[in-house]
Amino acid sequence: MVVVDSSALIPLSRVGRLDLIGAAFDDVRTTDGVRDELLTGGKPGTAALKAFLDDADVVEPHPSAEEVASLEGIAVIDASVILHAEAGERVLLANDKGLITVGRSHDVECWWVTTLLLKCTKEETLSADEASDLLYDLVDEGMNLSPQVYTKIQKKLDEV
């Protein structure tokens, strides 16, 4: 089970690989705030995101989201994603350092998009070469990833 944030969905949609989320998780959830953030007309990839979200469980904001957002200094949408992951003992899939830091402080298991790539490689959903190419494509399409992390992930892919 996974709760997905827009920071993970956007880069995966840009490279046409939203399918990896469903390959790694049977139950995919997000919030209506994330949906609203993503489905802004006129942006590239909106149709793919809409199709993905049609198959996901889209839930209302968590009742405590505003309070937690205020206490943690994060957006209400981010607080809601964290709280839904925490409540359902789900993985939080994101590519936002602040969101993951707060999620971990709430004892939520957090995955980066790169964690998803490694998991899909270990489970043979992707070959190491496919994952390496996909990692390059993600960065090429604008996903933020430091050179040090890129090198570490590439090394792990070479070991798989």
C-alpha cells in the first residue's frame, strides 16, 4: 500500500512510467489535494496523470491536516498525505526532501522515486539497464537529484 505525492507522480509521468507504482504496490492512494494540484489543464502529461488517478483511491484531506501543517511548517496538502500514510501504515512515495523529512518524523516509511526504481529492479520489473536509462531520463526531464545520489543509485543498479 502506498500514498503518492505529486512530487513523485510528476517526474514519473514525464517519462511515461507511472505504471511502476502499480507494479510495486497493489493499493495506490493519494489525496484530492494532490489530484487538484496535478490536473491543471494545459500541462504536459495531464492526460496520463488523469488516467492514473482514475485507477487510484483518491481520498479527502485528513481531518488533522491543517493543525499538523501549522505545527510542522508544511503545506496542508503535504500534511494530509503524511497523515494518510501514517494512519494506514502505508509507504509514502515522494520526491520532496521536506515532505520526506516530516514523514519520517511521523514514523512513516518513505520512498524516493529512486527507491521505487531499485525495488522494481530487484523484483525484475525492470532490468538494471532499463532502470539506469530511466534514471537518466528522469534527471533529464528535470527531476532533482544530486550528482552524489545519482552516482550511488547507479552503483546500486550495477550491483543488482
